[in-house]
Amino acid sequence: MKIHNIYVDDAGETHWRDIEVEWVEERRGSKLSARLPANGIIFRETSGDYDLDWHPAPRRQYIINLDAGVKITASDGEARDIGAGEVILVEDVRGKGHLSKSIGGKMRHSIFVPVE
């Protein structure tokens, strides 16, 4: 299982990388990761015409898309379509940030899980 991760370098540019979830336990046909720190949960509904200009993330947080996708472009030019059921860890809390745009004009429901 992978998590998309957008982060900022020392020059303030954002980039993508993938984080592989490390499994630490298996039971009853399931694999589990270690418990990760989190600080609350935020539910979000985003309109189908969402098209946000350059912005940094408001905080380090996981974003879990529930029913639609979002196209996110890092300042280095790499864009990723993050679909329903996929997870992003946004860590670009300074610098230029990223672009965010709805995919296919669909309303998107997501969950934000702050980690600080």
C-alpha cells in the first residue's frame, strides 16, 4: 500500500514521492501498520468546479479521498491524479505549495487527518 507524499525542499519547491506503508502485524487475514500520530479528523466536501491556485498546505495532514479524485501539481511541474480511496500526506506547509483541481467536474468528499 502506498501513500502519495507532497513535500517541500530547502529551496521552497514542492515534489512528489511515494511512501510504502510498513506492515508490523498480521492477524485474521489482515495486515496492520504501526499506530501513527494524528490530531482529530475533518470532513470536507469540495465542489466539482474546484480549481485552486498555488497554495501551501495549512498543516501536515493525511487526505483520504472517498468518492472522487483531485489533480495536484507540485511546483516542480509533476502532477498526480489522486483517485477515490487513495491517501495523500501533504507536508508542503511553506514555499510555493501546489495547485489543486477537481477531476471530471465531480464533487469530492474527503477526510483530513492532521498529524501535528
